[in-house]
Amino acid sequence: MDEWQIDVAQQTARHTSGLTLTFEGRPGTRHFSGTPSHVPDGMPSLDMVRLIREGYQAFENAWPTTPDVQTSRPESRGARSAAEGVQVRHRRPRRRTSG
């Protein structure tokens, strides 16, 4: 994991090979995702998948564990507070059509 440079504020992880992962959301939630970029030419697919998994793990390990984590991205702060206030009480039954 020493081959990764993690920037929690910018939500990025950079490998020494040049592979960069840009993350959105918070680790450990349904709304956490990452997008790879700067993939080195000729990198075998299995190596790329391994590096992406390592990058996710390195970013999750670097993420602060305190509940008051704020990132520098305003949309992340707004999405977090809005999502925490939503509660679903029940589901409406599906409407059946005869046909």
C-alpha cells in the first residue's frame, strides 16, 4: 500500500504506475464509487483490476473514522446531510393491471 498517494480532501488515490482513482461519496455507504483514469498503456487487465481494488482499500483505510468528516466538495456535504434525514416507513403495494 506504500505505492499509493491518498488525498482525502480531493477524494483521489494515485498509484506510482500513474493509475489514478477519483472517488465520489463516502466509503462504507451505497453511494461510494470510483473512476479510474491515467491507466498505463499495455497494463494487463488483471493487474489493473488488482490495482483498482488496492486503491479502493487504501482510500478506505485513509478515510477518517469520525462521524463529522467533511470533504472540500460542497455537493458531498449536501448529499450526506440530505440522505441521513430520509426514512421510509412502508411501501405502497404495486398496482396490478388486468391484461
